Amino acid sequence: MADEDQIIETIDENGNVIKFELFDIVEVDEQEYALLLPVEDEESDEVVLMRLSKDGDEYLFETIDDDEEFDRVAEYVESLEDEDEE
């Protein structure tokens, strides 16, 4: 029996609640990042990357504001996808 989907709710800059399914967690340079899929838009194959930090027992999902950091994580995720296709 499959685990229940992990749904993450975030609030965008306009105050709208957006739901994501937690697709995977990857670690890059000793920092964890969450790969999230939009729940509302099942047609989209867009993956959202967010930095994952822990506050006690709570996980916090943070936007990656640093372009260099984002690119590094995106490249890592793409390299994983390439390995899966081989």
C-alpha cells in the first residue's frame, strides 16, 4: 500500500495558498532541498525547488533567492534525471 501523498501548503506573494506534493528531497552541499509538484496543475511537469530547513521538529520550506544556489541545485536534479533515463 502506497504512502499517502505528502501535501505541502505554501503562501505566495499575493497571499494565495498553493498546494504542492512533495516529490523528493535531495542534498546538495550538505543542504537539503525539496522537489515539489503543483497539485492544482496536474498537466504541468514543472518542479518547484525549495530549500529545506528544520526548526525543531518542523520542516520549513524556503524560496531559493540566490541564483547561483538555485542553478547548482537545478543542475544536480537534472543530472539525476539523466541517470534515470539511461
